[in-house]
Amino acid sequence: MAQYVNRFNTFERVLHWTVALSFFILVFTGLGLFAHSFFEYFDFFGGPQQGILFHKWAGIIFFVSSVLLFVSNVKETCRFDKDDVTWITKGGGYLSRKEQQIPQGKYNAGQKLFGLFSFAATLVMGATGLVIWNPAAMDRGLTQFSLMFHGLFFVLFMMGAVVHIYLGSIGNPGTLEGMLWGQVRKVWAKKHHIKWFKEVSGD
Ligand code: HEM
């Protein structure tokens, strides 16, 4: 019997890593724009002018790929049932020493919330980014408001991304395999996403 089950196809993996790579380019170039202490990050991109250009292009790539990632996951991300409520009230079992298995679909409730947050934050970053693209052409009040929200959502997005990256890698061994190679171990699928596993394997 095969040990593995398919989780993500090539398109889904390329899309996810496009989101992740453009996100990191945005973080490093964005930090250069955000505070003087990070100004030297622009050296990695060939100076401040090229850094800003990288930020703008990465912003477009991130916006499009992140919206596409949400659209391609919309069914799994937006449907919450009573098992998801249990998952949320128990903090996904992460707050207890006892092993807890709460039946979950393709994504657990925490992943669904991150997916929804990521989509909303992408829209806010995109809209405010467009306003501050060329500040001289925009109303001063609107520019200041957009700068504030661009910075605020950057901090929130970073916090969400740090948790996401930890839980998607060393926090839950076996999870990253799916996003790297497309397949996950059946024991992993049964442990973390039993409802999804039953659906795809017919077990
Ligand atoms: C090194 C960086 C990253 C790693 C290691 C990583 C890892 C993963 C893994 C392993 C999955 C699949 C989880 C599963 O099979 O249950 C996943 C899904 C996902 N990732 Fe990432 N990721 C990274 C960066 C990002 C970034 C920067 C974003 C968005 C800004 C993002 C957004 C998502 C979304 C929306 C999903 C779908 C499931 C969900 O909503 O959590 N990822 N990621």
C-alpha cells in the first residue's frame, strides 16, 4: 500500500512559493523604506532606487498571486463547521499537554483563519500601496491615512506569517513535504486532516 497521498498539484505549489518569495522581497525592501535602521537592506537590491522598483514589482506579483491563492482555496477556506468551532475553542490543541485530535478537513480552522486574514490583508496592502505609489499625485490626508494602514497591516501580516511559517515547518513535522513535493504521508494526513483524508482516499 502506498505510504503517500497527493496534497498539492504543481500549479498550487508554484503559486504558493510565488506568494512566499514576493512576500519576502516586499518585507526586505519594505523595511528599507520603513525605517532608517534598515536602509542598508537596499544594498541587496542594488541601491534605494532599484529597491523601490523591486518593491513595486514584487507588490504587483504578490497581490495577483495571493488573490489567486485565496480563490483557488476559497471552498476549503470559507466553510466552517462545528469541528472548526471545537478546534478554535481548544486552541487547536496547541495549549494542552495532552495529545488532542480534532477532526479537520483539508485545512484546520487556524489555517482557514490565516487564509482569510491573508486575503483581507492583501487587499488592504494593495489598496493603500496604490495610494502611496506616487504620493505627489494624491490627496495629502488620504496618503497619510494609507501610510498608516500600510505600516499597521505590514506588522500584522508579519506576525501572521511568522506563526504560519513555524506551524507549516518545524512546528508540525511532515507538513512542509506537501508544499515541497506535492505529497504527504498517510499517517500525517490521518493525524492532522482525517476528514480530508477520508474524502480523498475513500478509506
Ligand atoms: C518560508 C515561508 C513559508 C512556508 C515554509 C510555508 C509553508 C506552507 C505549507 C507547508 C502549507 C501547506 C499546509 C498544509 O498542507 O496543511 C502552506 C499553505 C499556505 N500558505 Fe504558506 N508558507 C510560507 C510562506 C507563506 C506566506 C508568506 C504566505 C502569505 C503571505 C503564505 C500563505 C499560505 C496560505 C494562504 C496557505 C493555504 C493554507 C492556509 O490558509 O494556511 N505562506 N504554507
